[in-house]
Amino acid sequence: MSNEKEIPYKIYLEESEMPKQWYNVRADMKNKPAPLLNPATKQPMSAADLAPVFCDELIKQELDDTTPFFDIPEEIQHYYKTYRPSPLMRAYHLEKALGTPAKIYYKFEGNNTSGSHKLNSALAQAYYAKQQGLKGVTTETGAGQWGTALSMACSFFGLDCKVYMVKVSYEQKPFRREVMRTYGASVTPSPSMETEVGRKILAEHPGTTGSLGCAISEAVEKATTTEGYRYVLGSVLNQVLLHQSVIGLESKIALDKYGIKPDIIIGCAGGGSNLGGLISPFMGEKLRGEADYRIIAVEPASCPSFTRGKFAYDFCDTGMVCPLAKMYTLGSGFIPAPNHAGGLRYHGMSTTLSQLYHDGYMEATSVKQTDVFEAAEQFARTEGILPAPESSHAIRVAIDEALKCKETGEEKTILFGLTGTGYFDMFAYEKFHDGKMSDYIPTDEELAESISKLPEVE
């Protein structure tokens, strides 16, 4: 173990140390994620079934449960090098402010123009769309980070990009919307009158602020009814967790350089892209029996799919046009409160992470919005980085765990994912500072009503 004084504030990797392959954690899972089901036949989806929706190479990645590593194409590696490797930071100032013996590290993914980790998968998906000869892609976005990243990636590869942005985020984050438009994307508030499913949702829920499930439905419909287009998704899917594994792989390489082994690994959880990417190599060791870690998923109390949802097959979208996925879900019809952590406002969770959670390989907790922003403010004042609301869920629990160490005197090592910056989230920060932020938590009755409408699958 290296002497603590030798560990820098930022642990950088050389370009030569960057991962050349993505890691597929499913290859090491004894219980594989349940297959996607055709909503009409309730039978497992084949590659042919998925072809009208997704790019061909991405379908192969999505369905592969056995290949542990996938080579990262050289062209994607070249784009990665414009902002990767991202730094692994030691939170010395936060530790001092907390008076904790715990050692806190965070992997900072906000050092690119999209401001988040989302570019890791956006580049891959745009690359494969271009390789297939497509004209463009459609997608949804919650907080706007994924839409921003995809619009950037599409501009790099000369693709058209159509984004359906959750209405509440579209209204709260106009500057995020304008960044997407700067990169050439068209941005539509969802639900909209542009699609059949959008019109249906608006008729059933007049004045709705939308959800990721709504936006997904519209994006899928647009892709499947427009020649030369496919749909791409920024979270939830196995392929996305695969691309995001660069986060965890880089983290582990950096920690190993200094002989550091985390005791606790914490990630915010909405659909699972950041959490799955951060924990992947550590979870692989845990699955293979080579090491053990305490892994914590943190979700908003307003949208608690892990902690209060049901592990069952459900539609991935509100319009019920997407495949059925077995996941922890609140029901595809669940419309979350207008939570400022827009990227976490999804009714379900990645099938891979859901299976791992169900099998007891990780734990989950939910936190209130005002508690999240208190942690965000404390982090900003000590570490100097303004964190995204999504990331701040992980910060909240990292602080809580560090304070537990203060009480017990244990010198645990904590690693969490700082998914991005919060510079486009100042409306939310304003609400918090003005005391106008609420902590809406759905009642048991509300969740029961939504969950009662889950599709019947034998």
C-alpha cells in the first residue's frame, strides 16, 4: 500500500493505459438477465425482431451474454482520447470538512462539452449507425445530458439527430436544449403532437410534464416510421452498460497504480448507465470470487424503482411499443414528479443491474431531493466542482457513509461516480436556494396502482 501522502489529488492515466476493450459483466453472471420479450407474442426477441429499431452491431452487443470483452474500434478510441482518460480525484477537502477518517475518491466524467459520461456510449452508437449507412438516429433525453452527447457524436459522424426531450426538462433547461441545436439536432418537448403515441399520452394525461418512458415511445415511433433511421438509447440497455464500462475500467487501473482497494462503491441510478459502467470491473471480481465490495445504488425518493418497485416484466416505455424487459419497475405508466434530477426520472432499471440486485450482489437506497442538493452544495464549496443533480445522489450517500466512519473510527475507502457538471441545472439550484424545492415522495397507493397494471407474462 502506498503512503497516503504520495496519493495526488488527481490520478491521471496515460493514453497508453486507456482500455482498448469494453467489459461485458454479463459474461461473469451466473444468472443472466432475462431476455427481452416481443410485446405481441411474449417470446424472446431475436436479432431480426430488433433490427427495425436498433443498429445491427448494437443488437449483437445487446444480446451477447457470453463474450467478456469487445474491442473498441480505433475510430472510437481516437474520439475517446479527446476527453479521456478522465481523472480519478481524491476528495481531500471534503474529507477534511467532514472530519472523517474515510478516504473518498470520485471518477469525474464531466470534462467534455456534453458535461457527462453519456458521450462514452453516444460515440459508439453513432459510429455503428454510420457504419451501417444510416441517415440518422432518434432518441429521448431527460436532463439533456444524453441528448447533448448524442448530438455531438452525430455531428462528428455526419448523422441527423432527432431528440425528444422530457417536457419538464425542456422547459427547465433551455440552454441544454440550445447546445443540442448548436450541434445540429432537432429537439422536441415530449409528449408532443408529432407522433401518434405522443398524441395518445397527451389525451390521457393532459398537461403532463412527461417522463423518459413517454419520450422513448415517441423516439421509437419516429425511428420505425422514418426510412434510414434507427433508435438509440442512452441508458438501461446492455449495450450501453458495455460502452460505459470504460468508467470502471479506468477507475480500477488508476486505483491499482497506487495499491488502493475501495470498500464501498456508490453510483446514482436512473436507468443504470453510470452505475453499471462504474461498477462493472469490480462487480466482475465479485462475481468471480476474486474480491468483495459493498456496492450501493442511489435513486431519488420520487422515482424509487429499486427500493419500492417490483421485479417483473414491464414495457420499457409509456406508450407500450418497446419490448418487455424484466427489471425493477414502478410500472410503465408511472409519471414521476417533476424532479430536478431529470436523468433519473425513469420508471425501471437496467435488466443487468436488476438481476444483480435481485441476486444480492449490491444494495440500493433512495434519497430526498433537498438532501441531495444540500450534499451538492457542500461538495461544490469544498471540492470546487458544481455537480449535476444526478451525480449529487451519489455524493449524498458518500457523505453519509463517510460520516458513519467518523462515528465508528473506521478508515474505509469510498469510490463514487461524479457523472457530470451542473452548470445547466441552475434553475434547480435556484429553487433550492430560495427554499422552493419540494420533496415529493409517491404514496404506497400510487405505486400500487401503477404496478397493478404490469403486463401479464407467464
